Amino acid sequence: MSNSERAEALVEELNSAYIPTAAAETPFVQPRFFALQADASDKSSIERMVQSTIATFGRLDVVASNSGWTRITNFNDLDENSGEDLWSKTYRCNVTAHFWLMNAVKPHLEVTKGAFVTTASLAGVVPGGSSLPYAISKAAQIYLSKTLSKVCAPHIRVNSVSPSLMLTDWGLQFSEEQQLAQAESSRLKRLITVEVGTSFNC
């Protein structure tokens, strides 16, 4: 199943599960949920995504900025981590894309006094992860979130979360040795498992 098919299946599941409450003073206009495709490495694509969202729902309250990209390399091999394309694409998707998204949603979140949350990684806190450029980009993403929290205050709350390796379909590509190393670097000393069900990747 492709990412777009997974996204559409999730939207269908969410819409069918939603039951409006009688107590709601202002019923939400349908659809409550919808999916659209955008390229997080392209600024204009991000801007179109935000415009389409506003055109559909009229407002933004919370933005979960979850885009990211990596390629698994030998973390300790500088030569394997030295490709210009690897660094450029990793930084563009893991740092710049979050800045572009905030820039596009800022006026809408200011109106609602909303929240902007980025998904970083434990790799940005403790050196490790899928590649050297990935870890460094995640550290930059965490600092970007700290900076945005100051720049966008007081009307927008900005936070970042840094999970360790999650055993999704993608996470299971890591070797058992890499999984153990990731588990050891987390405070829980174990990895996050994911139940089988509807899922999608960014």
C-alpha cells in the first residue's frame, strides 16, 4: 500500500469514527478530516498545502510538523557520511522544511493562539541514529524549535519532541545491533513498538 493510499484509508477511518456531540455549540463543517499530498523539501509545495488547509477548514489551531528524511549509513564512517547530496537533502527536509512550514502557518496560528510541535529525535540529543547528517540535523531542528518559541511568542506555543527509534515498518530496517544501541541510549532502555493497524509515513 502506498503512502497516499494509507493516508486516504486513515481519513476514511477517522471520518467514519467521528460522531458529533449534541453539546457542540458550533458544529464542525464537514469534512472533519482530509488528506493532501505535499513535498516537504519544496517551499512552494508547503505553502500550497497550508493554503488548501485554510480553504477547507478556515483556521489552524495545532500544527504537528513531522516531516523528515534520512538514509541509513555507518554512523562512525566519515567517508560514508560525506556525500553533499546526503547532507543537503537531510538538512533541507529535517530543518529548513520546519522553518518554511512555521513561516506559512504563523499568521493563522497567531489568530487562534495555537501551537506548533516538531518531531525531532533522540539522535539530536545523544549522538547516534541512522546517519551522522541525520543526528546533526535533528540537533539543529531542536535548536530551531527553541528559537521559534522565542520569535513566535507570545501568541504561538512552540515545542519539540525527541523520540528514540520506533519499530515501525521503517524502523525495522535497522539491524538488531543498531536497535540495541538505540535502546541503550534511551532512558527507557527499550524501543517503542507500534501496534499493527492503520499507519502512514511522512
